[in-house]
Amino acid sequence: MKTLPHLRTLRAIMLTLLAPLAFASPVKVAVAANVQYAFADIATAFSRDTGIAVEASYASSGKIATQVLAGAPFELFLSADDETPRKLASAGQTLAAPKTYALGALVLWTKDPNFDGKQWQSWLKNASGKVVIANPQTAPYGSEALRVLDFYKLTDSVKPRLVQGDNIAQAAQFVDSGAAQAGFVAKALVLAPQMQGKGRWVDMPEQSHQPIVQNMALLKPAAANPDARKLFDYLSSPAARAILQRYGYRLP
């Protein structure tokens, strides 16, 4: 049976239109662990609005930077600080200057039903259980947790009980599983639907640590994928900012 000429033309047009969708690569994004739940919501909204797929990998900011320098094909990087993206920019790994997308918040979180957030310093000093932080060598939230302990002169009493998670998400898992009595974690994690209703938490005062300025960077491999720039720009859109705000981030 022969195909009519106008049907052949229509089929050719359809194949031309569908080809970019069939062969488009997802945007490869490296995301600091504190942003995992918020970014998942942002990626879902972005894909729904644009039809562009997103492939996310989560780790501590320091580990992601090491992977980028080793040639990992990430196109976009959402860091937990501003220093790491600046270092990558200085090393020639970015296409544009890094940009602030959020300001993070640090909390002390525990599942102890007797925890009193108003007396958290004395509670932490007198508690006997383990206290978890993210690895301060690779995770900015971990290094800021140490600043909090120093600020309130709690280092000596807490240090013998201090344990480290590989990143801030793993630190939260320690508390959630009971492996640690308390932990200094990202506010975005305790506000996530997966964590809501679990335990009690208190915000760490801003004066007790340095501001957690979180920057994003468009990386060199993005030159071959215009969709990466679209996601980079989308992260500053009202839709993305509303999601970040819902997870406890302050906006730049």
C-alpha cells in the first residue's frame, strides 16, 4: 500500500519536530546535599514547564568540586557556599560568574521528646548522646556548626561526642535513625515533607556563624547543552524562588 504524498510530508515534519526531543540530553546537575528536597521540586516544575529533563547528583560541595576538577560532566552546580564556586571559576571551570540562589539556615535537630528549644545550649552541654555534623572539610554546613559550638563555648563539652556525616543529608539520617541524639543540619532538610513531624529543632542565631551564602555556577560542559543555561536562569525565577522559600531558605 502506497503512502500518499501529503502524508509523507506530514510524517517528515513530525519527525523533524520530535527529533530534538528524542535525542536531547538531560541537564546534568550537581547539587549540594542540603538542597536535595528543594531541588527535586524545582526540577519537577522546570521539566513540567519546559519539557526538559534533569539528571541530579547529590553530595557535599567539596566532593562535587573535586569531581568537577577531575572532569565530571556536570553542567550546573548548586553549592552550599559561595567559596567553592569561586574556586571553580578561578580554575577556569565555569562559563559565567557564579550567582547566589539562596541563603541557608542552620538548625539543631533532635528526636528527644524532652528537648526544649529555649534551653538548647544547656541541653546540648548536659546531654550524653552523640552529636552529628557534616564533614567540615567538605561541607559548609559542617564548618558553620563548629563555629556555633565555638561561639557558645560548647566545643569542650560536645567535642568528645561529636561524629561526622559525609554530607549534611547523611548527618540528618544519623539523627533520624537514632544513631545520633542530635545534629546540626540544614533547615531545608527538617522542613522537607519526608521529615516533617519528626523531632524538634531550633534555629541557630545568625550571629553565631558566618552567613551561609549558596551560589550556583554554570560549568564548562554546559557550552554543549543550551538547556543548562535555561535551568540556570529558571533557578532565579519566581517559581523556583517560591520553592526555596518554602524550604526555609532566605532569598538573595
